[in-house]
Amino acid sequence: MENPEKNIGNFISEKAKTDFYQAYNEAISQLPKPNKINNIKTQYGIVSVYSFYKKENEHKEPLLLLPGRSASTPMWKPNLEGLMKERPVYTIDALGEPGMSEQTRRIENRFDQAKWLHEVLVHLKLEKVHLMGVSFGGWNAMNLALLHPQQIASISLLDPVFVFEPISFKMIAASIPASIPFVPKFIREKMLSYISGGAEVNDSDPIAKLIESGMSNYKVKLPIPAPFKDSELEDLDVPILAIMAGKSTMHNSEKAVKRGKKLVRNIQIEVWPDASHAINGEFPDEVNEKIISFIQNAA
């Protein structure tokens, strides 16, 4: 399928798009029914935003969940019900990633990444929002807070990449072949298993199936995130919770904790020794409890 503009994320064919949507619909059917679905027009494309809330807490400052690379709203299945009992929750399918959002303009740098996300917050008329990001979603949360901090009440990070530590060379080398759509499926599944601490990955799990489908059917054309400078982290004045995975294959979590404590003035950062990079699915109740408690104290 030809894309009208170069360097825009796109499905590799109409069949690929159909196959992905089938996997997406199967995975999202496992989630609670959203109260509302918004398709928000930004300068860089249409962003799909889902809102979930209970009537008794819809007045509270909401959470906005930012997914990892090649992931989308269904990845939050382990956490969603627990979080929405306490707060309104918004989830997004990020532009330039496989999902229901549609990129229409090239995203060239971190300023573009923050701009479209800020436009979403403005459209939703959120005066204050608590960000929660996993992996690359953690980088997106921090990048937004650095460039458009006005609406950010707090940030919760789950094993974020490129925030406190660079990605390991071994992970970079492993991710290159797995990110090419035409690479055999077993190679992508092997990488997903590696990221998840050795857990078996197969089509019986709708979320794993969806992520694998996104990797095989969609070409991501996004700039590689740049690690944040010491001076940027020192300037942050937003309450931050960071949970680093002790078994993460992405980076050295112990070094990340040391740098976070040294540079960020308002941070709770710790290592969970038994967690892998797939921390939100491995310890959903513990993650939810920690984040809700943190938000209540930050609000």
C-alpha cells in the first residue's frame, strides 16, 4: 500500500492492515467497555483516545496512559480495571505506532512528539493530568513534561527507556531484525520473550498476538528518542515515580536509580528485583497500588 508521504508510519499492505485490525479487535474486547472514544485531529494525524471511568470518581484528576513501542490501548488490560476504580483513565494509541491512530505528517523530532500529545490534552480540556508511561511511553511522558509542563500533575514511569539510562547495545542489536516486518515470526516472538524475562510468547495471549502483529504488519517511522541531559532532569519540578525492573534487558536499572536520585529533585525511584521490562503485566496489582498511592499524595 503506497503512503502519500515518505517517512510516515504505515501498514505494509491492505491485508496487513486487515490482519492487524482483527488482532486489535480481539485484544480490545478483553477490556472494560470505554465510556467514550475520541478521534482527535492534531497537526500530525488523528489520535484515538479511550476514556474509562466510574461515575463516583469522574470528578478526580485523570490518568493518561502512554503505551510502549509497537503497543496500543489493549496492553493496559492487566491494569485498567484496578486504576479506573480510583481515577478516570484515558488511554491513547500513539501516532506513528500500530494502532487505531493515523499519522498524516512526518514526526521529525522530540518537539513534534510532544506537540501532538499536548494538542490531545488541550482538546480533552484537561486542566491537570497524571501521566503513566511504560518503556517508550515513559520517555514520551518525560518529554511532554519538559516541553509542555503546564497540565502535568505527576508522572509515573514503568521501566522507562532513554530516560535515566541508554538502551543496552545487546538490546539494540536484538531489536533491529525483529523490527523488520518481513522477518520470520519466530524471531519477533523470541525478542518479545527476551524482553519479558524469558516468558513464552504465543498466539494464545491476545495482547502478545497484537504486539507481534503490529511489528510484522506496520512500519514505524519515528525518530529514535534522545536521552535526556543532566540539566533537563535537574530542571524538572513535577512529582515523579519511577519503578525500574531488576531483570530488565533494556538497561542497567541500578545505574538508572542512581542517576535519577542524583538529578531529579522530586522523585521516588526504586528497583523491583523480580520484575522484567513487562512489569505492568507481571505485577499489575502492585503497580496499580503503588501508582494510586503516589498520585493521591501528589495531588
